Amino acid sequence: MSRTYDPHSIEEKWQAEWDAAGLYSVTEDAFKPKKYVLEMFPYPSGDIHMGHVRNYSIGDVVARYFTMRGMSVLHPIGWDAFGLPAENAAIKSDSHPAKWTYANIEKQATSFRRMGFSYDWDRTVRTCDPEYYRWGQWTFLKFWERGLVERKNSPVNWCPGCKTVLANEQVLPDGTCWRCKSVVEKRELEQYFLKITEYAQELLDDLDELPGWPERVKAMQANWIGRSEGAEVDFTLCDAAGEPTDTTITVFTTRPDTLFGCSFFLLAPEHPLVREFVTGTQYEAAVMDVVRAAAKESSIDRSSAEKEKRGAFTGRYVINPVNGEKVPVWVSDYVLMEYGTGAVMAVPSGDQRDFDFARTYDLPIPPVVVAEDDMLFSQLSGVRERVLADVPWEVAYAGPGVMVQSGAFTGMRGGKASEGMKAVTEWLAERGQGRFSINFRLRDWLISRQRYWGNPIPAIHCPECGLVPVPEADLPVMLPMDVDVTKGETLADHPEFYETTCPTCGGAARRETDTMDTFTCSSWYYLRYCDARNDDAIWDPAKTDYWMPVDQYIGGIEHAILHLLYSRFFTKVYRDMGLVSFAEPFTNLLTQGMVKLDGATMSKSRGNVVAPEEIIAKYGADTLRAYILFMAPPDKDLEWSNEGLDGMWRFLGRAWRYITEVAEESAAGASGVAAGDPATKLLSRERHRVVGKVSDDIERFQFNTALSAMMELLNTAYDYRRGVPAGSRDVGLERDVAETLTLLLAPYVPHMAEELWREVLGRAESVHLQSWPAWDPAAAVSDEIEYAVQVNGKVRARLTVAADAPEDVVREAALEQVAEHVEGKTVRKVVVVPGKLVSIVVG
RNA sequence: GCGGGCGUGGCGGAAUGGCAGACGCGCCGGGUUUAGGUCCCGGUGAGGCGACUCGUGGAGGUUCGAAUCCUCUCGCCCGCACCA
């Protein structure tokens, strides 16, 4: 009695059954190798979208496959549940962020169950639960103890849309907020920072320890950390009368070898000395024009390289330590206060920006490093004194060359990391006027947020004792639920929350009302999954030692810097605290591509969304899972197409029919005729070849070709049924093929495979508890092999020989086959590629 | 400008230096069906009646053999960027 494939009658049935049986709960098992398969946890936005389907389907196939390969597999899920969208939604719907968040989590969890994902639900975390966020607060206190928390006043990114500050990483390249796209403003505020810069070098170096990460992501992180090697150089400041003072201004440069070509000196408009220099002088008006213009400009315009560089002379001079020259100090908007020291030595002959500025304001451009093939080379080679104060060039020369007009250093090699660079720095260091230095682009991580729906910062402001940490015993600082965000309230509007006493002196004090950046919550959740229900500690190191590091992490490229950099930082600090024994949390990283429609990313606002629920309603979850994996390799962007979906539906229907037919026939006791006929041998070979291919492909994340291989096996199996009359078929083999196919399909279409395994093939135990089918590479090889015979690179004949035929036999047979193409010519070379082809060269 | 990546049929995509286009979609033809859909069978890179010839953005090179390796070049995508 055969039924057709009807996903709707089986999917929910098995989901309930798996749940009841606790099929996906895992514990540490000392006798099995472990695998930790993790997909980036979602923000509970409510509906799931195709990006989720793709991300979590990839992880689910990998997790189920490793389980069938006999591993102990940790595959958890949770929710990154704090954050601004909940507040915005609450305001819109006159509700509470908690209510909205928990409702969405329920909804999304239901969708995930509906997809049949094999999560260990016992380990779920929700970052807005006090049982979770208390350990985030604990982590903050531990960072504080280690000197990694700093509260400081500085210019910070303020998003007027989100009404809070942002970390540098959360401002997009165009100067807008990563979440709401408002133009970010600079404000001078006192905020909390985590000192990620203390780990800058290690974060950079350890990228080399991550061969399992995409080059692209590592390049982006290296770029973001932005290490540059150079020197600090101290310039002596002159007073208003032009006489040297005791004060120096330090600059950072990557090219100390060009110091002799410094013809002016620059300060950022925000530099505190600017105002001091010009107030009450004839230069004040022009300089303050530049300062005000820079302040008014958004960071978008400010960072445009095309823009005309604006500047003004401050009336002051500094003294160049290498030659004692007095150099004029200018202010210019192309100097950034945030990078280096906010002051720059300008070498217009060696730096395009300085070159442009010098041309605009008619400043000298003395050449100091020239290439051997430059027309100036013969004129200046070996010349120590400055004889030429300008260049005939159209652009600056930043490449390597020979130093000229550079005193005692003349004749040395100049350029990045050059002999001259080292020599000049050493010379300066001996005189205390400079030193080797390394500068990073990475800034400390600003983590305080002026928003309600987040993890409260466990700190107390005491008028007597200053800023005091909340004692560990008092954790968690509970986020109060009676804050009404619809009225625009934050923690700062709730005296019941902030009025407290100082834990040190007992006097009246004020509790911190800022909350933490939600990226702090997602920087350690993968560790908490290892011991999610622990109320006495953040985790038991024995458990993290067992499960960690994550063997396979899967998520979107949008976290290439943000989440992945922060998590690496947290892991390194936990390591220094002795809480974990490894330095990198994610051994292998897969960044999946986007799901697009009509060439554009699917988004509600664009209106080009295909809802997973609609596909599930029509085809079931299994078809959707298999199809989204079949469409493209996982790291590539994918163009959604509804037509192709029918192809996957047909394949699953065909597989279903084949397996049910064979199951009935074998159950009816049809005798196996173990004939050694070619068709039977072919099917047997295919069975072994395909199991091998599917296994390899899953391990390489080639889910599309794994599914193709299963289609090939099914096609061969149908050819056999049609080509060989009933009664002459090897029913035992067909039964084996049907069972094997069911096992191969199990990670992709878990419900269908389960129904086939238990209800059709009549097995008692879940298909998901079975071992992955074995395969014998030798059995995949035919006893006869067809060789292609090439003459001068063109295939001229085909040759079938026994698989074990020795090479010289193959060679002779091949020459015989192509006699007509060889006749009258000299055979110059014969290459036999075993099992593939014979290449004959004649001439 | 710096860094990373990609160019293969009508489409999505296969191919660990060894027969380019697996598998699927679409399309064409046929069968089953009262009909449509489902389902089943066959065909499907281009040119040629044909044996054959040409084909992986373009031009060179290495090799018996190149989609794959090297050099140059064109086009596209992504990241960073007045970072001193």
C-alpha cells in the first residue's frame, strides 16, 4: 500500500516525537570525539526570513552529519534579545520591550521547530534573562579588575536617531548609524570603554592561526586593526616670538627617512594647541575659519579624498630635530585628531596629500627620496645640503629610492621599512628626540548606551569614593520592568533604580543608568552554551574545555568585524583570567552569502520578500531546506527562484516513490537474484561512489553537489528498475540502495527521511540515530575502465580495458586504436594517466 | 589608492592540471490521461548533411595536456581609505 509523499502529514508529527524523545540533547561524552557546530544566534525580530533558513539549514546539515559520523555534537540556539528594535516596536505598539521580545522569541522558536532544526533546546539562552545578563555584568567587573574598563571624556559618535552613542565599528563608512542610518554626530561625552586596543597586536597576529577563516574576513579585520610601523618624532615648539621653548610636539610617521623633506607642520582643527596659538593674534580669524568649517562638516564630507584641502598658518614654528630648521605650523582639516597624535610632519615630496596642500598654499617641496630612474637622481645623487627646494613632479613620490639632501644619511636607501628609516630613528632615539613606534587604527570599544533595553552597567557613582563597582555578591543589577519607554523613559528617569548607597562608604550614591552595548552580550554566548544552566558560575571550565573551541561557526559577512572581533577579544581576556584554555573561539568560519530576489537583498522595505512560511505551507520544510542548499554553494550569494523549487519537489517525490516501491517489493519476499550482470554491478558501484562523494561534499560544504550526487544515484537506480526485468533484479541491492539513500538524505530532509526509515522501511529506531552509511572506495571502481586516447591533444578514440591492466598494455592498445592518426608519423611521447586517458604526441 | 574575490550554455551552477558544461531549472519532441496538471521517456553549448571544427571575458606563456598554474589586460562585486 503505497502513499505519495505528503510533507504536511509527517513533519509536525516527527517534530513532536523528536522533542518528546529528547533526541538532540547532548552531554559531554569522553568516549566520542566532539564537534561544536554553531550558527550566529538571531535577534528576535519575529518572522524568520530566507537568510535565517539558509544559515540554520547549513548548520543543521553539518550537525546531523557529524552526529551520524559518531561524534558528540553540540548544536545550540538562543536569542540576542536586548537592543533598540524592541524599544522602537514597544513605542509603536504601546507595549513593553520585554513583552515584544519574549513574544517574538516564542514565534521564532516555533518557526525553527517547524524547520526541523536539531537544536538542544535545554541550552537555550536569552540575553535579556537575568540568569544570563548577570554573567555579562560579572564579566564587566572582571574586566574592570584587570584594568580593561575605562571611563573617559572624549569625542564620541552620537546617533540622533537612536538617541545614544555608538562604537566606531557601528558607524558605517558613509558616517551613518549601522542600525537606523541616521547621520552620526560627534559629541564630547564621558563614556565607558573596553580597552580592546591592549589586545590589538594579538588580535592581528592570531589571524594567522585561523586557516579555517575566509581570507576576506581576515583581511577586513587586519585592515580594521590597521597596524603601522614607524616612529614618533619630537619637534621643539617655538614661542610667538619664534624662540625655542621647552615644549615639544610629537608626531607619528611611517617615514622618518623623509624627515629632511619636512617643509611644514600640521595640526588637526580640534587640536587643543590651535586655539592657544592663535587667540588674539592676526592669524586667529583665518585659522578659526578652518576650525569652524571642519566642525560643521559631517564626517562624510570630511573624509572625501577628492575635496580641496583647507588650511591656515598659525603664526607659530617648530624645529625639525634632524636639521634644526624652523618649520611653519599650519592647521588643516585633512589631519585627524583621532589618529596618531593629531599632529603631522608634512613631507610634500613624499606624500600626495602634503603635496596637494603645498601646491595650494605655495609651500616648498624639497625632494629627499628619489628613484634611480628619476630625472633628479643624477643631479642630486650624493648631495647632502639642500640645493633644490621644489620638484618638477606632478605628483609626490612615495616609493623606495635613494636619500638625497639628507645630511649624513644621504645615499642610504629610503622608503617604508628601509635602512634610512631605521638609521634616522636610531639617530633620534640616541638624542631622545624620537623612538620606534607602532600605531594602530583600532580604537577602544565604547560600550555604554543611553538606552533602557540593555544590560545595566554594574557601577555606582559615589560623591565620596568616585566610581565604584557593584560588589559581585549584589549581582545581578536587575533591569526594572516598570520603565515606560513609550513615554521616552530610561533608567535615568527612575529614582527607585538609581538611588542607592555606596558599597564602599555606605553613603548616598547614584547607580549608573547607562546600559551595555548589545555586542557585549553576544561576545560570550557561545561559551555559555557549554554550561547554560549554571547559576554558580559563568561556566564550568571543564565544560568549555570539552566543547570549545567552536569547530564550525556559520553566519553572515556583516559581522566580519563587529561581532567576530569583539568575541575574539573577550576570549583572549577570559584566557588571561584562566577561564578558558584557548586563544581563539572559532576554529572554522563559514560566511554564507545573501539570499537575493531580482538582484537585490530581500527586504520588507523593498517589498521583494519571499516568506519561508509560504513555501513551507506549500511544499513543507524539507523541500525548502534541500532547495536552498541545492541552489548555490553556501558562501555565494543566491538568487531566489520559485521555478527551481519544483525541481527539488520532483526529486524528493521520485525518491519517495523509489524507496516505497523497493520497500514493498523486498517486504513481499521477492527473492534476490544476485546476478553479476553489468547493470547490477553498475548500481552497486554507484551506491558506493555516491556515499563517498556525499560525505566528501558535506565536509567541504558543497551541499549542492552532494544533492546532485544523490540525484545521480536515484537516476541510476531507476534505470536499473526499468532496464532489468522484475525477477532478474537484485532485490537485496535495491533494498540497500533505498536504505542508503534514506540515510544520505536524512541531514537534508529530516522529516521525510524519518518517515521513510520508520514507516516505510520499517525500522524501529530514529534515522537520526543511525550511523552514516559505510562505503568501500574499491567497490566504487569498475573492473573495466574506458580510456580516452588523445593524439596531439585531441580525443581520437576510446579504449576499454580491464581495470588492472598494466600501463604498457594500455599504451600498446591505445597506439593500436589510433593507428590511422599515427601512421607515417613519429611517436614522440606517450603519457598514460592511470584510469583516465592516454596522450600520444606525434610529429 | 590599498586589500579580498569573481568572470563557464537561455538560467542556477559542475569539473583536486586529464574527455568542459555533472545535477537541476527552462525549452523542444513523444507517451500516459476525456482534458489540463501530475507522472514517465528522449533531446537540448555553437557551427556543419557529414567525418569534423570552434568553444570557459581578452592576449600571451608553462605543459604531452589549462576553466584550473604564471604574466599582462578588460569588466564586475565586496571591504578599507585625507590613517600621516
